[in-house]
Amino acid sequence: MSDDPKDQGQATRPSNTPVAQNPLYDALHLTDGGNQATIALDDKHYTLRITKSGKLILTK
């Protein structure tokens, strides 16, 4: 059995192709150290909340 991804039907990427990365935001930075922030998208506002157990909730 080979460890080569091509032999296992997996796609490969040339080594010189850049990997796309999503922007990374710290939730505590977004909430300015608190537990809630408002996020706007077009004309809609959403609430991002950090729970006491450290989970994120996004509501309309």
C-alpha cells in the first residue's frame, strides 16, 4: 500500500500554490473584552454572544 495521495484517489496541490486562508478574528477583540458584539451585514444586524461556557452564539 502506497502513501502517495495520487494512489489513494486524493487531489494534490503543487507545492508552489498558495493556500487560501480565512481571516482570523479573536472573539474577545470583537466584543471589546465583553461578551457581546453587534455585527452588520448589508442592512441586517446580528448579535454575537460569548456564553459563560465559552461558546459562541450568533443570532439575528
